[in-house]
Amino acid sequence: MDRKWRLRLTGLAGGAVNGCFGGGGGMVLVPLLSRWCGAEERRAFASCVAIVLPLCVLSAAVYWWRGGMDLTAAWPYLLGGLAGGLIGGKLFGKVSVTWLRRIFAAFLLYGAARYLL
């Protein structure tokens, strides 16, 4: 399978996960971009951020249109997320790929444990 189709299928997987769960498209994007599509890991992390923003906007629009989103409840998370995004973006270039991988894995494990319990 050529690289263009791998990228398209990776985007499809990220969008499907994001749409089904209201987020989390990055869970599948980073590993697929780095391992299946051959992207350098730091670039995969950065690309994931660029990809997830429009996915989240689209998912939020669908949820809002269907009446399943409460914007007043979302504001505190949005403000915290913006601050965290700014801090994370500044730290991104200073953290080794090994530690980025470990931090990402820790968040995935934490999320998995929370969903299972």
C-alpha cells in the first residue's frame, strides 16, 4: 500500500475515534503516523496536534448540532486546555522523544484505567 493511502487511512482512524469518543484521535494518530506511515516521532506528535484541532472542531459541531453539548460546562476545560496547550507547546522542543513517548504512554494508560474502572 502506498504512503498516500496509509496517510488517508490514518486520518480516517483518527477522525473515527475522535468522532465516536468526543476526542482521543491522537491516541491512534501518533502510533500510526510514526510506525505505519514512517513519520519521525517528533513530527508525528506535532502533526497530531495540527490534525486533532480540526477533528475536535468538527466533532464539537456535530455534538452541538445534535444538542449534546453544553458550552457553559465546557468553558473551564477550554480555558485550562488553552493554558496547557501553551505550556506543552513551549516544552515540546525541550523534551526528548523518549520522554514524549513515555508521557504519552502514561496518559494512555491512565485513560485506559479510568475507562475500565
